[in-house]
Amino acid sequence: MTLIRPDLDTLPAYVPGKTIPGAIKLASNEVALPPTPKVLAAMAEAAATGNRYPDLAVTGLTARLAEARGVAPERIAVGCGSVSLCQQLVQATCREPTDEVVFAWRSFEAYPIVSQIGGATIRTVPIDAEFRHDVDAMAAAVGPNTRLVFVCSPNNPTGTVVTRAELERLLAAVPSDVLVALDEAYHEYVTDPDAVDGMALIDEHPNLVVLRTFSKAYRLAAVRVGYAIGSPEVATALRKVCSPFSVSTIAQAAAIAALDDEEALLSGCASVIEERVRVRDALVDAGFTVPPTQSNFVWLALGERTAPFAAHCLDHKVVVRPFHPDGVRVTVSTPEENDAFLAAARAFAG
């Protein structure tokens, strides 16, 4: 008899981007700019109440999100980052080992982890030759035991998007008792007019839930705040399985201030969007296979050259995120840091 679930021996580990002193870290899709002064001030003020428990219901942020997104508060669930919300979705929908979670692969590395933690069966669908979700294959993979489908757009780590037409096709094919979670962590970087915007579809699809985060464009990765918007039934279920007090007082204050200072924060996306085009063009010119990206990172499809490329970049004091044996994800940062990465990449190609 063992004290610990034996299946945890096979649980894939979430691998964070390495932080190496003296090296440029382009492995975690962090934003190079800090929070704005208004957000920092709100965090400092909230820290003074650190002796008190946070608001369990995250009332203030929920109300502010409802106002900002134009939905009723009962349709919102706030969590400790969108990763926690992904795990809560598995817990809320899957209760038997035969219950299935469907997602594309390669996609966000947390999906198989949270699915296995939740005791569900994992069913993956390969991305297509253009490194995009194959929504028709995903629809075909949905069976009588499917409880949850994750769709990541822009897809982490490939940066490609699902179009509105594609998601509508998937939703039309999926039974109404299967929850479809549209993970839009990088929504604020999307410029493709054909890309899906989950908020435009939630009213007509009660089995659709949209996940977003303050970790990326809102520059709050360290404080961990994400949110889900869907039907009141789904939001209530997410709140029921949420770990109590998981959203700190500082995190809630920071997120509210970020929404209040949204224009200043999101203005930083423009330079990233400009730089991602420059970086991708330079990589393609150097001979790398890099799909068009709608996120704040680029994907180099390197296959078996993935590990050697990551090691080469590290030798050049640049930390990238390898997903061996598929490819490497590289955050689009400042022009200076991007130039350092491009120099390393060209040296590898040469």
C-alpha cells in the first residue's frame, strides 16, 4: 500500500523558464516593462493590510471586470492565474477516470498536467502542418466520455490563432453538455481580424467559457490573477472548486488598478507587435521555420535541433524555452534583447 497516488510518478512537470544571472531571459513570455506607477501604488497601499485575509469572493475585482467586459458579475470567476482556472475546470467537469479532456498538441503545457491531477483521461489532437489547431480533428475526437475541450488562441507555444469561423464550427459540432474553454491569455496582442474573440460568442454558446489573464499584457505575472467568463452555472462551479483566499489582497488591488490604467498598460503592446514582425522576418530570412504569430513570442520549429539550439543560445547569454523535440519558444522583448537573440540565432544558422 502506498500513501501517494502512483500515477503521480508519470505526471509531467511544468518547466518554468530559467533565470540565469547575466543572461537575457526570453523563456517565460514576461513583459519587459514593469507595472505602471498607478498599479504599483495600489499594490503598496494594499500591502498595508497584509495582516488580514483577502476578500474570499474577490468582490471588488469581479465588479470591476463586470463593468469593463459588459457582463453580469455572476458570470465571472476570478482565480490565481489562468492556470489555476484550467485546473478548476477539470475539477468541475471530470469526476470519473474515464472522463476525457481534449486539447491540441503541442499546446499549453499545463493542460496535460491539470488534466492528470484532476484524474481525467487525456486525449490530444495533433496541430496541423501550419502549427494551428485542427478544429475538425478536435471535433472528431469528442466522444461520449468527453467533458472538457481546451482551445488555446493564440496558441502557446506556436503563436497561431483559431479563427472565429473555426471556433463556431467546433462549437456547432460539440454536444451542448461538453464545456469548451477558450484560453485567450494573449488576447491583447491579437491584430488578425479573423481571429476569434471569445467575448463575442459567449452569449449564444452557454457551453463556452473564456479564460483571460493579467499576467501578460497587464504586466502582473508575479501577483497571479486570471479570470473566466461564461454562464452563471460554470462561474459558480469554478468558484466552488477554487482554493479559498487564492487571490491575494495585493493581487486584487493590482488588477483593479490595471483595469483603471488600462490605456497606459496596453499601449505597450504596440511595440511588441511591431517587434514580433521584425523578429519573425529576420528568423525566416535566416532559414528558420517560424509560423506567423499573434502573441508576444515566436515559435521556431526545430525538431531534433531544439536542444542544441537552446544550448547554443545559452552560450550566447540568451535563455529560450525549448520543447524538445518540437521546437523553441522565444519571448519578443525590447529591441536590444531581441537583437541579442537574433545574433545568436544567426550564428546557429550559419
